[in-house]
Amino acid sequence: MTPTETTAPKAVLDDSFHVFDTTLRDGAQREGINLTVADKLTIARYLDEFGVGFIEGGWPGANPRDTEFFARARAEIDFKHAQLVAFGATRRAGGSAAEDPQVRALLESGAPVITLVAKSHDRHVELALRTTLDENLEMVRDTVSYLREQGRRVFVDCEHFFDGYRANPEYAKSVVRTAYEAGADVVVLCDTNGGMLPAQVTAVVSTVLADTGARLGIHAQDDTGCAVANTLAAVDGGATHVQCTANGYGERVGNANLFPVVAALEIKYGREVLPPGALAEMTRISHAIAEVVNLTPSTHQPYVGVSAFAHKAGLHASAIKVDPDLYQHIDPERVGNTMRMLVSDMAGRASIELKGRELGVDLGGDRALVSRVVERVKERELAGYTYEAADASFELLLREEAEGRARRFFRIESWRAIVEDRPDGTHANEATVKLWAKGERIVATAEGNGPVNALDRALRVALERFFPQLAKFELVDYKVRILEGTHGTESTTRVLVTTTDGHREWNTVGVAPNVIAASWQALEDAFTYGLLHAGIEPAE
């Protein structure tokens, strides 16, 4: 078998429109992202599962990591939808493509598709490549035709195209024409500096398409915040190939975000650019890739952010209770997301009723009950609590009002935390809790790497004999905020705690003048909520 045959997917998508992902190359240039080969392989699998047509894996020969990635990808990934793409440059000035070591590395990668970056801005040709405009065209022609002779499909990225077109439109178009006539399947117009606006992109793309007859693509950076809009504007102008990165990762402020581009194409444009059912996996894929690159998923990202379909104002909630489409541009399930109701001091009765339904607490249309919950939420939010970020604490409050009693698995008698500053510069943190559980009084002491950790451990020591489920609970996030309007060491403190049992996560909140006391409230809610949802019956 040839390398091309071993890397070709089993089900190549319709070639009339390309979704091309460059997360593993351009996206990896984002500050703070450092991908291992294993990371790149994992992301490639996610992208193939999502159904993109092309995955640009990197620049083989430029660094050992990318060379290793292509070797391992050929051996370890059974691509179902995507074709692997190697990235490189046109041959050097004055040489030949057949003898260029960088071009040879592209072939040795085994990738069936190769993307070549070419200069299309006359000043870049003269100042960066230090060659003539005619020689640059010959570099494009020679490299593309040679790779085509070797059986590779070729895309050409015209770097700085829009700036080059503004400076010298005829030369920029000549690069496009040369690449296409040499055998490039697609010529990609790159907004490398990210300075374009949508109307400008549409005008340029449509003109270049008419003047060259080439199949065009778009690669947009996000420096004006318009990368997604510019990508869609290019489609309006006739582009049939879009280059994007997962979650918009990329150099400087990033690239066109793959997920809103694909969602717009599928939902708004009616183009089938993904395999059937793949769009519903979009939120999961977005968050999974964010975990691999070790960046917190953006909560406010269009379509896939946890706040993308979150509603806070009472006016919105009243309308959504009648028809969710009144304040949502699509059904969130189409992209694998969910609608969320946020409870805050802006909440009205409709917000509380919808949130209760979301949490599985039937308020039974009891207007008095709902009014009590609304007033209690507003009162507590005034004191510093935030329930829009702490669903678990809100559910406990809601159940307490609905059932007329607090759900309790244990009753606290007292607790204390001690921090000891030792002469050798080290610190010791110790906590003691006194509580009642199942009719028994327990006193437990534990040490930790901080006072909150010590309290967490002491609580577990006291309760795990009665509730072994606690062994699965793990505190995975802890946030402290000094509330506005207070000052210094006398300030009111809000603590948010995220806990997991290995399958789901929940958030709880505590507020107190003392950071340890606020942490204790959040911990107590976290344990109570977790035991409640583990199916344990409360003691009282």
C-alpha cells in the first residue's frame, strides 16, 4: 500500500464544500498551549469523530514532534471522516521542488493532502523571501506541480493575501492563478493579520473568484473580532473551503472558531458539511478538546458555552415558560447543549418555577411557595450569595422551602481550624469537627495542606463510617472572592466550591465575614447535596 492509501478515510465527505481544521498547527500557536504528540493524536481523533473533512497535523520536518505525529497518526488512527494534511512552504528560491529537503519531508509524512504556504504580498516576496516577483510565481508553480506529480492533493495558502491585494491586486491574483493552473485543488485567501471586515472580504473573494476561476478558501484570524463573520462572508462571496480551529485557538487573539462556523453553515445556511448526527456532539467535542489543551472551556462561547442558552432575567423566564424559542435562536439540543435557568436577585416567579422543573423539584404551581423562594433568594443574594453559579446550594434551598424542612444527614455541633506557624518556617493545619450523625456524637480531627483541606478531611473522618459514598467525593475547584463594597480583612467573603463523584459535578456557595466559615458552608452543602443524589435518605 502507498502512504496515501493507508491514511485515506473510509468515508470521504462530499467534496463540494470543505471544513478544514488547523487546530494542531495554527491553533497550537496560541500562547499557553503546548501540545505533546499524545495530545495531538487525541485531538485528531476528536476532530475526526466530529466529522471535519481535513485535519492539518503540523509541519513535518520543521520539528521532531510534528514528524513523529504523522508517523504515529498513520499507524494509530483509523480515520473515519477526515484526511490528514501536512503543512509546508513552497520550495526555496533558486532551487527545484524535487531537490528541496522541506518538500521531501512533506512527501515522507505520508499525508494524502499537502497545504503549501505561499507569499502573495509583493513586499513580503521582496523583503522576506528576498527574491523577485517572477521567481515567487515559479516557486509556487514548481512546488505545486511536483507534488501533484507525486500523487498528492495540494491546497495553497496565500499568506497575507488581503493586505497584498490592497497593495497590488494584480500580483496577488497572479499568485492565485498560478497555483490553480499548476494543479492546486483550492487556493486559500488568508487574512493573516486579521484586519479585514466582512463586507470587504465578500467583495474581494467574489472579485478574485470571477477574475481567476480558481476554487477559493478562506483562512481568517480574529484580530478585529470578525474571524467567524469574515469566514461566512467569504462563503457569501463564493468560497467553498473554510479553515478554522477548535474553540478559536490560535496566535495572538486566535483564528475563526470551528464550532460557530460549522453551526452557522449547517443551521443557518442549510449546508450539510458534517456527517449525520455529528452536530449534536459539538458541545461535547468542544469541551473535550479544551480539556486536552488544559484551558477552561469558555462559558460564553456561542453554541457550546454553558451560558450560551442560560437565561437570568425574569422577563426572559416568563416568555420561555410559554415558548423557549421566544428567547433562543435555536434549540440547544441541536448542538448538544442545554437550556439553563439562572437564579439571582433578578429572578421572578417564572424563573423559579422553570429552575425547579430543571432540578426535578415540583413546585406544584404554589404561588405562595414560589414567592417565598423568590424573596429568600433576593435576600440572600443581597447578602452576597450567588445561586446562578451554585445550582446545588439553590436546590437545597428550594427543597427546604418546598418540604418545610432542611435535608440533613448530620448536625454540626461545632468546628474549628488551627494554623500553626512553626519556627522552621513550615505550617501545620489541623481541624476538629463535632457533629451528630444517626444518633451518635462524633468528634474527628484531621490535618491538611490548608485549613479548608483539613476541615474537608475531618468531615470525612467523622462521616465515612456512616456514608461510604463520601470516599468518591472530590473537591475539584475552589474560588474565593472579596465582595464589592467591603474592605480589607473585615470584608465579606464568598466561596464557591466544585465537587465531583467521578460522574457529575456540582457547585455550592458559602458567604461569611470569615473565609474559613464561608468555606465550611460550601463544604457542608457539597456533602449534603452529594449524599442526597447518591440516594441516601436524610436523617432528619
